[in-house]
Amino acid sequence: MTEGNFVDYVKMHVSSGNGGKGSSHLNREKYNAKGGPDGGDGGRGGHVILRGNENLWTLLHLKFKRHIRAGHGEHGSSARSTGADGQDEYLEVPLGTVIRDTETNEVLFEITEHGEERIIAEGGKGGRGNWHFKSSTNQTPRYAQPGIPLEEKHITLELKLLADVGLVGFPNAGKSTLLSVMTSAKPKIADYEFTTLKPNLGIVKYREFKSFVMADIPGIIEGAAEGKGLGYYFLRHIERNSILLFLVPADADDIAKQYEILLDELRRYNPEMLDKERFLLISKSDLLDEELKAEMKTELDKELRIDYMFMSSVTQQGITELKDKLWKLLND
């Protein structure tokens, strides 16, 4: 998936259908001049329904659909004939989509399962025909119920990626390079910060035809939890990952400090994210010789309270061990 095709935020206006009017028809036939009320009910207005689809990874197909309208219910007619229901409108969304009311910013619901259906705008109920209102004291009612009006909403769809492993790190830490080495994904890679502006997904092939999904999240900067840079857009994608794989480059001034800053940004955004399984990867380790690596390991063992390992995407040092470690964490 190219970066330009990844859409994770869409606003739209949805409108259900009006309920059809009930009929106030009175039966008048050649041999039955006073047949009585026989007006049918109006049909239900169409719903606007969101449905989860595990084969979708983005909201791109909804990017230019600003207005969604369901069909109106048909009116009732004679002989107690009920009007046809309005046509429902279905919107297929990827798993992990959060639906908000745009005006209040309230979370209405989330779609997390394949085939899950939720009504976002309910169609108006059809009005009852006049035959419902006949009684011993009112044998020819000449009135019927109108249909219930449609429902309108302005909604915002936000996609939070559902991935097994999420890559977390500062800009230019080597996340996109790692994803390109471990999967068939082809993210944009360059030697400057914020090369990645949209999340990238890739499927990691493991032994015996097993696999898991890895997500490359755009780089976090200090202050992201307060919305600095594009912090909110980046951080929400990390919420749904099973394992957080932190990347800090070997040439960083202070590896332990960088890790703590990243961890603090997640804590301030959503403390529940600290309950996830975490693992630290020291990337670009091809820059280190064995002596320097041993010295760093001695220091890191004192400063860090997390499992870590050295690796290099360029030389593919430690890639097999990393896959084994992630698979073990996912299945423990």
C-alpha cells in the first residue's frame, strides 16, 4: 500500500430515510359501498449501517463520499398493503474503526470484528394505516399516522490500526527500513526525519507458513501527547497493537533516555498502553564493533528494565532472532 493511499480519518454526513405515511383509504367497491377502513402501513425508512470488513486496511474508499443517504419508505395503500421499506445503505469499514459524533466528539461505537454491523442512522418507522384505529365507536376513521422523520448525523471515522507488532521510535530511527527487511512492504526510506507521514503495514512471514502483522508508525517527537507535530494522529495507531517494539538507534546520545521519553509520551497519551508487552530494539548496530557493543551492554543492563537486543537492518544482523522473540511474545 502506498503512503498516499492510506486514509485513516474521514468526515461525512449520513442521513437515513423517512418512514412512509400510513394510508387513510376507505374500501369502496361496486357491491360493498361501505367496506370500511383498509389503509395499509407505511414502509420503514432505510438505515445507514456500518459493517466491519477484515479485507480493508484503509478508509480510502470513503474519502470522497461526503454525503450518504438511505432510501425513503413507501406510503401505505389500499387493501392493507404495506409500503416497501427504504433501501439500506451499507458502509464497509476496516476493523479498528472508531466512529465519533463530529459535533460533540463523543465516541459512538467501534467496529472490531469481521461482519459486525452497527446502525449509525436509523430509518424512520412507517406510519400505521387507518384500519388500526377502527373501533366500535369509530368505525370509519379517516386519519392515519405519518411516518417518523429521517435521522441525520455528522460523523467522523477514525482508523486505529489492528496489528500484532507496532514500531515505536523517534523520526529516522530505522523503523521503515526494518519493515522493508522483515516484510514485503515498500515504505518510503530516506535519510531525513519524518520520511514516513502515514502508517505502513506489512506481513512478517515466520517458520512453517506462520505470519504476523507489523505496523510502521510515523516517528514520535517529544510533546506528541500534547498534540505537538502530528502527535495525536500517530499515537492513536499504537493503541491497538499487541506488542510495542521500541526502536532506538545505536548512535543515539543516550539510549536509555530516548526510551524513557518515548515511554513517557505513551503514558501521557494513554496510561493503558503501558500494560502492553514491550521490547527494545537497538537499531543500526552495524555501526558498533564488538568491544563498544559489550561496553554499551554493561551500561544498559544497569539503566534499563526491559528486554533488548542489538540488530541491523542493513546487514540483517539479528533479524531471525527478532522474529523468534516476537513470535514467542505474541504466543505466550
